[in-house]
Amino acid sequence: MSTVARTTFTSPQEYLELEHRAEFKSEYYDGQIYAMAGTSLRHNSIAVNLLVELFSQLRGQPCRPYLSDVRLKTRASDAYMYPDIMVICGPPQLAPNEFDTVLNPTVIIEVLSPSTESWDRGGKFARYRPIESLTDYVLVSQDEVLVEHYTRQGEQWLLTASSRPADSLVIGSIGCSVPLADIYARVTFDSDETKPS
Amino acid sequence: MSSLAHKNPLRPEDYLALERLATGRSEYHDGRIYAMAGASRVHGLLAANLSRHLGNQFDDRGCELYIADMRVSVEATGLYAYPDIAIICGTPSFLDGKFDTLLNPTVIIEVLSPSTESWDRGGKFAHFRRIESLTDYVLVSQDKILVEHYTRQGEQWLLTAWSRPADSLVIDSIGCSVPLADIYARVTFDPDQTSAT
């Protein structure tokens, strides 16, 4: 995600019209449009590993995972985002007059990148928190084995951090459990970038 | 925080020896030294407001509060850092008898800056979580009214986010409570830097 110079206020309608014609994805908040960058191989591997595990565990269940091409609208802050992975339970609720914008994720998973880590941990999470359907927010590091899992407790969020391959990411709301060894399967770390957890 | 070029990792004892002679503060982890930048007016106001209101409530309960100049050592991970505010209730214990490197803070408070927000929310918090004495980690935004308060629950951390001036930051472990209106007293936001919560 790179920042476009803040000059004028763009309305949500203008953003959506542009977005429907655009050849690449952009996110939108506070009246500004932010183009999204591509991701690393490692980022993609982790997202695919998680998607495959969740897809397989949710087969035949009312919940299903979606990859990063599905746009999410946060009603409280009028922001539009493309989470790396969303799990939606039951029928997806669509924004009025928008056939391709969903409102009701149960789980959001973001794989952290250096350029967006601050936003994923801070401003983006702050905008996700008011989504009433959201019970779980998961941040997955790509430069070390580390999964930070926030679970809603009323108005508060309980953080569980896991960093051992034998640990599992357990998402009770959708009945899924994925060992970190599977999330990071076939993922290698550049030794120069690897930090202790 | 900028990274100084170090091809070869520096030993912690060498960092400490250098640091005790240095004119500017630097943090240390993973064999590297990171020089610390100065802070903005709002950053200073927030740290001062918090220190005054928290300190006034200590009475004679045996708590000490240090602003910005107390080095904290995380023995489990090898991090040395200078929190914006570190509070210890009980008997402080120090690294090597020089009384300048605290080992057992009870509360750590960081005022977020754009250049260090990602580190404060992510890597640094991961280090601080390994301090057994630590019960509370508080992040204070300087571009809007937002206080994010993590409280230890065994191996997990409960996040409470406050954003209304009438809300209070309540830190049970040290028996203190400060209204956000007092934390943000005299703080004005540069419209260019302000983003909605």
C-alpha cells in the first residue's frame, strides 16, 4: 500500500466508480484512495497455506474463507478494505446497491508486510473493531514464526501470541485449528531478516 | 529510530559500555544499536500530562515513575530500550548494581510516533511481553484521542481501546485512573496529521 498525496476529498461513491473500472486494487478511508502494492512470495505462500487449511476444515460448514479480492466496507468509518483472508459465516451481507462489497466477516486475517505493518496493527484494526460480526482478528508475521490472534470479549479484545511451530492457531468462533507448522509450511526465512520472537 | 550500519553484531556488554558514555540515547537488540530521535511538542505534552496525573496518585504506595531516561532490559530477549514512561510498584531491581538499567517494570507507556509506531505495536511489544513483572502496556496516539491499553491475563493480553475524552485509562495494577481529557490537556492536532478513529 503506497500513499497517494492528500489533496482533495474523494467521496465513497467516486471511489467505488473508480474501483469498478480500475485494473488494480485500492483501499479507501478518510476520503482518500490508497493503491495496494503486490505481495512477496512468502506473503502469498502463508496466505495460501492458511486458506487451504481453513477451506478444508470448513467444508460442509456454513462458514467459508475468501481471498484478498473481496472488498469489505466498515460502516462505522466508511472505509473500504481488502483483507488478505476473510471468513464469512452464513450468507454474505452486501452493502446496499453494491453487489461486490461485503459487510459481515467473522474472521479477518492479515499477513504482515513491512510497508503496511503499522497500519494493520493500528489504524486498520481500529476500523475493523466496530464491525459487529467480527469475532477474530489474526496477524501473521512473514519474517518469523509469529501469529497474533485477537478474540473479541465484548468491547475488549484478548491477544494470544504464538511462536512455536507446535502451537496452533485456534479460532473457536468457526471451529478451526491450524498448527503454525502448517501455516508456515514450505516458508523459508532470509536469515538476515529473521528476528527472535 | 534509525539503524546504524553494523556488519558485525555488537555484544550487549559493549553496547552498555558505549551507552554509559554516550551523549544521546540508543536502543539495542539483535546485536545492533538504534539511535533515538527527538520528540514532538505533542509527544512531550502527553508524556508530561500522564506522568503528572499518574504520579500524583501514587501517594506512599511505593511506586516510582521514570520518564524517557530509564533504560529497561528484557533479559529473556536481550532488548535494551527507553520507554517513554516506565513505572515500578514494589522494589525496583537493576541489571548490574549501577541503578540505570531497570529489570522489572510494572507498567510501560509509549506515546506513538509515525516513525516508531510499527515497532511499538509489534516487535517491541513482543519483547516487553517477556518481562514477567509487566502487567500493563499502554499505547497513546498523538494524532487523535486514542489510548490502547493491554493488561496481562496469564499468557494472554486483554486490549481495551479508549477514544472519548470522558473515558478514563484505568490501571488496576498500580491503582491509578486518568481521564483522557487530562491526558490530552492542551494537546492540539495538526489537521494534516489527524486521521479519524
